Amino acid sequence: MKDFWKKQIEKHWKLVFLAPMDWYWDSAYRQAMKKVAPHIFSISEFYSADGLVHSKFLADSVLPHDKSEDPLVIQIFWKDPENFAKAAKIISDPKYNIAGIDVNMWCPAKKVVRSWHGSSLMINVETAFEIVRALNEATHLPISVKTRRSFDGNQDLLAFAKWLEEAWASLITIHGRTMKQAYTWVADWTDIHELQKHLKIPVIWNWDVQNYKDGMEKVKDLAGFMIGRATFWNPWCFVSQADIDEIDSLPLHSGTSTPFNKGGSNLKKENFIDWVYHPSLREILELMQFHAEKLVETKWEKKWSLEIRKHLVQYLKHFPWVKAYRKRLVTTDSLENSISIINEIRDTFKDFLDKRPSLGEIEKEEVDLN
């Protein structure tokens, strides 16, 4: 299992991840992403190692998952190597079928940093080293780390990455900003490509990747990339034309004779424009309903009714009539109500279901809702 990522690179050439994001990337979200792009690797929301150790309820709530989410990596944070090791033993239980453990050394949230968790580990190198070493001794699962370019611009990323590699981290993901920059500024790639030349373990890029084409153009010699916020309205950002083309290679895949991935769900060749997929209204509504149904399956009704609201409007980002439905979508309180709204859109726009909203093919004046 320790060579898991090496074997995945041999199989896929480049790796594409759903980036971890707290309060969004739950089981239902991951299932929706994997329905469209089954080739992606999912990393969970981040969980406290201490929480997993002291709460069987938490472990039994977040570690079980649908088979379609495999291989699933669990991200954890904390500052105590001993608790990391204890959490690793829980995550490693075969009943959960987890593929790997990722250590959060990138979160810039003030309450996280002040507690010496997350990105603060970049300036507490000995603890970071001990955490990775303790995890490797506690589990057979591969250990990866997500971190940043530096804490405040004064840290040596190469030295830090080398220490992690020596502690037996098997993969490292770099968020292209410092902790001080948080989520502002344009991500900087300059030293990330150089980093890979000096490491034996794979380096993954995260931030400012909009879609598969964009990622493949930026990734170059890196092992892969992550996409996070760009998935909010468009899970199809993960797919490439190789998903439906019966060809041996792609222009973006120089150096390999194997297409990056296969098996996308009901993709249509005509919806690829310059290698970027533009889903039809029909596809968007189908995935909205699928996502809503999965949330009900995985969470109790009250919690589901609150969480689905933030997703449904996102799916309709480019739909010109979204304002007409926004208030109802953000106040929906049942699966029945959500599906009723989705079906209403289907019926009202039945002549435009195969049109692509992101290309402006549904004009507002075409339909009278009154």
C-alpha cells in the first residue's frame, strides 16, 4: 500500500483530484463528482485527528462511504503525533476501505493556525516530521501531505518537502500561495515545477485550475493537479475529450500512448468545445437531482434540507433564469420540494434541455414564466 501513488501514476500517467474543502466535499458531493468523472481521486473534508480518536460517532459518520467514491483519501489535522497515530489506526480499519491518509498542513484559518494546526506546521518542522513518521509507523496506508509554498514567504519549500519525504510521505500537494496570502493573490507556479526535480515522491498542484484542459496545460512535469471551487457549478470540469474519443493519444498527453482516462457518464462529443466540456441543461438537472437524492441517503432530513440549498443554485450558475428560481432553491426544505422545482424547470424549458447554458444558448427572452 505504501507505493499506492506510484502505481496510480503508472496506471493513469497524471493524477486528478477533487481538492478537499470543509463543509462541501461530503459523500453525496463526491458521488456526484464521480458519476461524471469516475477517474478522479477524492480527498475528504478535513477531520480532527483528536475528534476521530475520541468520537466513535464521528468515525462511523464520516469514514463509511459509497463504493463509487473509491479510492477515497481521508484528510486529518491536529498537532499531536500520538493522536495522529491513534487516528490512523481507526482510519485503517478494513471495514472503512480507505485508500490513504492526507495530512492538512495548508489550512490558513486563524483559529487553526493559532492552535498550531494546519499551515502553522510549516514553521514547526520537527512536529510536522514527527507527525508523518508516526503515521507511517501506525498504518499500512500511504501518507500524503497538503501544504503551501511557505508560511509567510521566508520558509524554504524544498527543504520542508525534503523533510517530509524523509519521514516517508508518499505524495505532496502544494497550494500555490503562502499562509499569509490565504486565498488571495494569483497562485505562483514558479518554484513548484522546480520542486518536482528534487523529489522522488509525486508533487501535485492545487489552486487556480479551472478545468481538465487548464490543468493539463499547467501541470507539465508535475504528477497531477487538484480542482476545488471550480467544481461548484461544473463537475464536468474534470472530464477530457479522451473520455469519449476512441483514440490512442491526445495533444495534451505528449509522452504517453494511453488516454488519460475513460468512462465518463453519458458524455456527448458535441458538448466539447476546444477540449472543455459544456453540459446541457438536461445533464445539469439530472445531476442536481442525483446530488439531492444522495444527500437524503447519507444525511438526515433536517441537515440535508440546509445543505442542499448551497448546491442547487451553484449548478444553475450560467442558467439565465436562475434568479427566477433562486429564492425557492435556497429555501427548499424537502427532497420532494427540490425535485418539484427541478421538474418545473424541465417542463418549462423542455424545448431547451439540450442547449448549453455556459455557451449562452438559452436566451432569457425565449421563455415567458408568467
